[in-house]
Amino acid sequence: MKQLIHPNIVRFVKLIETEKRIFLVMELIRGGHLKKLIKDRSAENNPLEDHEASIIMKHIFSALDYIHSRGIVHRDLKLGKFV
């Protein structure tokens, strides 16, 4: 995970292991969650425009292409249930 360096992937910093827990320390990303953006915009009756959604998807696909090119498959790519 430490070798994954891409502008659209949260950077892994280190692993901390205690007797009872394992902690993954990740880069702090500011700006909010995509799920919240979609939910808030829908609540305001102002859903994402096609060009906004396509920009977001371009960034997601760029990150996926990057990890796939390194032999990693991401199995759980979803926003979750927000309706």
C-alpha cells in the first residue's frame, strides 16, 4: 500500500499493531465525502450535472486504472446506501 502514489488515492502512512488492535495510519484528506456531496445536492434539488459527474468518475477510473496496472483489484467500490 505504501507504494501506491496517485493523486486520487489516499496515501498509506504506516501500520501500528498493538496486542488487541491493528491501526492503519492514512493521509488526512480535507474536503468532505462524495456520498455527502451527492446527498446534499439532491436534498437541495440540485443534483450533480453530467459534466460534474463525469469529472468525478474520471478521477475514480484513473485511480482504479493505476491500481489495476499494479496487479491490485479493488472489490468494494461503492458509495453505500444513502437514499
